[in-house]
Amino acid sequence: MLTDIIKNRRTVRAFKDKKVERETLEKLLMYASMAPSNGNAHPVEFLVIDDKEKIDELSNMDSYSTLYLKECPCVILFMGNTELSTTWLEECAIDASYFQLLAEEEGLSTSWINVVRGNTSGKISYDEYFEKNFGVKKPYKPMCLIPVGYKKRGTKAHEDFDVTSKVHYNEF
């Protein structure tokens, strides 16, 4: 059930040394691409990074938040074509969220690294970094990295919690 997948999906930063098959990734990305799209524009594209040297490069992008990527078998950059849709950012986020749930259903684990705004530890913008190191050029804009693999150890499922203080009816 979808609710079980949502409860079980947790951020994972420790992965087994086990390859994620490209066929599996393409299937999950195909389903993630079925997410809602403004005007059916589908501005989201994916850069699958499974080359160890490229992943090592990514792990050095930031001084802390990307170090764990060294042991990750695969990282996916979600990026949007800014000329196709003004809602590329939102659509990247929806596709990435769908992907994370689909990966969980497939027995894979993920995390999320924001690269839409900000700079690397070397003080260059994420846009410049991905253009220089991965060939991502305008009109494409990086949104997030989703590391994906098989988790090393178990994680605890989310527990139900009370949302009544956050739910408002008819007015705020």
C-alpha cells in the first residue's frame, strides 16, 4: 500500500557496494515522469551518474553534505528545462518525490541533496559546477541530486503523528 511505502521511506546515506541496474532506474524514471506536469510540458530530465570517478567528483562538491556519496553506487541529477515551463522547479520536485517512493517500493533507498540554489564549498554556483563537470547548460537548471542504492542497515519506519494543529478548514 502507498501509505506503507511512505512510512517506510527514510533518508539513507550508507549504501551497500551493489550496482543498481540501469534497466531498473529507467523503469523508475519512466514512472516518475508520469507525475503531473503543467500543460503536459514535462520539462524534467535526468542525468544518471553511475561512473565511480564522477561520483567521487560529486562527493567533493560540498565540505559535508556530499561526502557520503563516495560509497553510493548511483546518483541522479533532476534538472528542468526552463524554456519549456515556468513550473520546472515544482515539476522536478514532484518527479523526484515520485522517484523516491518508487525506489522504496523496488527495495532501493534514497536521500535528497538540494542543488537548485547556492554554491559548492569551492564558492562556485551549482549551475556553474554542473556545467563545468557534467555538461549541463542553459536552458537546463539543476534542482536536486537523488543518491540511490541498497541500504547497508535497516531504518525505522515513520510513526503516525497528530496533524490537527496543521490542518485548517475554510480559513487560516
